[in-house]
Amino acid sequence: MFLRIFAVCVFVLSLVSMSWAAGAHDGLLCTGCHGIHTAKGDIIFAVEPNKKAINPKTKQPNTGTTALCLGCHETPDKGGMGIMAVSGHMSHPFGVTPNTKVATVPAAFLREGKLECVGCHDPHPSNPFYKYLRVDTSKGAKMTDFCAMCHSSKADPNVVKNLKMFNSMDERSYVPAAVTPAAPASAPAAPRRK
Ligand code: HEC
Ligand code: HEC
Ligand code: HEC
Ligand code: HEC
């Protein structure tokens, strides 16, 4: 089983020319996800969108960036590449237009009104947080801080008040780490996610 997964990974890695460097997306080149010349999907994605996997909530194939993530993160029989396939453990809804009685997703993180994978994850290598989540959970120890992002009325008000969310999608708000004086996290060339 492990060997099979490993073989698929090695194949995939050579296919989209990534490196093993740090394991997760840090090791993917930009071009592992974005094809500059031979794009296969939206946002010039290098990976074929997964139209095979059926969304458990909507009973439809996935759309938008979710179909792109699942081009890698789904088992091969469901149209993915077997890299950390999510179908086995993903019980939280995605690909849905939120019922605002259940959750309030910050507008900046909805795509065409829907909660997609990128509602919870910012997949860019600049994201320093555990599992590319939009909120720092201290390596998963404070997962309730993350849930507070969209389920505020159920969370500790102090957490909600001080919540910082990571967003790589507005270049105008970028502050280069190099000019931040003496910030320890900015010291290594490729900061490890925490
Ligand atoms: C080109 C293939 C590819 C695509 C597309 C892709 N990923 Fe990944 N992802 C990877 C690889 C490779 C890893 C590392 C797997 C490993 O360590 O075994 C990874 C790891 C992850 C992890 C775990 C990180 C960790 O620290 O353990 C998360 C979360 C993740 N991806 C989310 C996403 C999301 C969300 C999307 C869509 C926006 C996405 N990925 C798109 C290849 C991809
Ligand atoms: C794991 C896959 C993945 C990797 C690696 C990745 N991206 Fe992305 N990129 C995405 C996804 C998914 C989106 C859309 C995100 C969203 O909607 O929030 C995106 C969006 C973008 C956009 C915005 C496009 C627009 O229309 O607004 C730019 C620019 C971009 N990426 C550049 C880069 C660069 C530069 C790198 C390397 C440093 C990189 N990406 C690495 C998946 C990836
Ligand atoms: C409601 C928020 C939410 C949504 C939506 C979501 N994720 Fe996640 N995801 C998480 C959380 C939280 C974790 C970390 C779980 C942990 O380690 O305790 C995670 C973990 C992961 C991992 C790492 C799994 C591992 O074995 O370490 C991958 C890969 C991933 N997500 C991909 C995706 C993809 C692809 C989608 C869209 C189909 C998606 N996620 C949608 C919250 C979300
Ligand atoms: C980025 C926003 C976001 C985050 C973060 C988030 N959720 Fe959700 N959650 C939603 C949305 C959207 C729904 C679906 C609402 C609907 O039914 O339309 C939902 C639904 C739920 C439901 C109801 C599920 C069902 O099938 O009816 C539960 C329970 C839940 N979330 C728990 C959590 C927990 C626990 C966390 C933290 C680990 C979390 N959520 C993080 C947005 C989020």
C-alpha cells in the first residue's frame, strides 16, 4: 500500500516537476501548480481539474479551485493523484453556499459565494501556519481558534476579537519580511511552517 502511494507520488512529482525539498507545498515550485505555457485549468493551473470525484454534500462534481486541489488530493480512482487524499477524512462540508445561520465565512475567503478548500486553507508557500490553515493553531493544539473564524458565536469572544487571518491574495497588503526589524521568523530563507 505504502509502496503504491509512494510510486504514485514519485510519478506525480516528476510529472509536474516539483522537488521533495520540505515535503509540502514549500517543495512545490510555483509551476507545480501554475502552468505558465501549458495550463490545464483556471488560474493557469498545471493540474487537470478533478471532475470525477463527487462532492458528498452537493452530490455534484466539484468546481473552481476545489477541483484543482482534488486533482492532487484525491485517490486515483476518484480522479486524483493519491497525494494526502482528503475523501477519507473530510467530513466538514465544502463546495457549499453557506447557510449564514450555521457559519459566517469572511467575504474575502468565499469563491463565487461558496466555501471551497481555499476558504480554510491558503495554499501558497508564504503561508507559515500549520496545514496551510488561514489561522495559527499552534500546530493544531488550538484548533478552536481556527473554527472561531467562521463559527464566531460559538467561540471564546477574546479569541474572536484578536483573530488574525492569513491571505496571500492581495499583493498590495504584502510587507516584505526582510524589512521587519529583528523578527526571528524572518531569519531563515525558507521559514518552516508551524
Ligand atoms: C500539484 C499537486 C498539488 C496540488 C494541486 C495541491 N497540493 Fe496540497 N500538497 C501537495 C503535496 C505534494 C503535499 C505534500 C504531501 C506530503 O508531504 O506527503 C501537499 C500537502 C498539502 C497539505 C498538508 C500540509 C502539511 O503541512 O502537512 C495541505 C493542507 C494541502 N496540501 C492543501 C492543498 C489545497 C487546499 C490545495 C488547493 C488549493 C492543494 N493542496 C493543492 C500537492 C498538491
Ligand atoms: C499548491 C498549489 C499552488 C502553489 C504551489 C502555488 N499556487 Fe498560486 N494559486 C493557487 C490557488 C489554488 C490559487 C487561487 C487561490 C484563491 O482563490 O484563494 C492561486 C492564486 C494565485 C495567484 C492569483 C491569481 C488571480 O487571478 O488573482 C497568483 C498571482 C499566484 N497564485 C501565484 C503563485 C506563485 C508566484 C507561486 C509560487 C511562489 C504560487 N502561486 C504557488 C495554487 C498554488
Ligand atoms: C472547514 C475548513 C476546511 C475545509 C473546507 C477544508 N479543509 Fe483541509 N483541513 C482542515 C483542517 C482543520 C485540517 C487539519 C486537520 C488536523 O491536522 O487536525 C486540514 C487538513 C488538510 C490536509 C492535510 C491532511 C493530513 O493528512 O495531514 C489536506 C491535504 C487538506 N486539508 C486538503 C484540503 C482540500 C483539498 C480541501 C477541499 C476539498 C480542504 N482541505 C477543505 C480544514 C479544512
Ligand atoms: C472558513 C469558514 C469555516 C471554518 C474555518 C470552519 N467552518 Fe464549519 N462550516 C462552515 C460552513 C460554510 C458550513 C456549512 C454551512 C451550511 O450548511 O451551509 C459549516 C458547517 C459546520 C458544521 C455543520 C455540519 C453539517 O453537516 O451540518 C459543523 C458542526 C462545523 N461546521 C464545525 C466546524 C469546526 C469544528 C470547525 C473547526 C475545526 C469549523 N467548522 C471550521 C464554515 C467554516
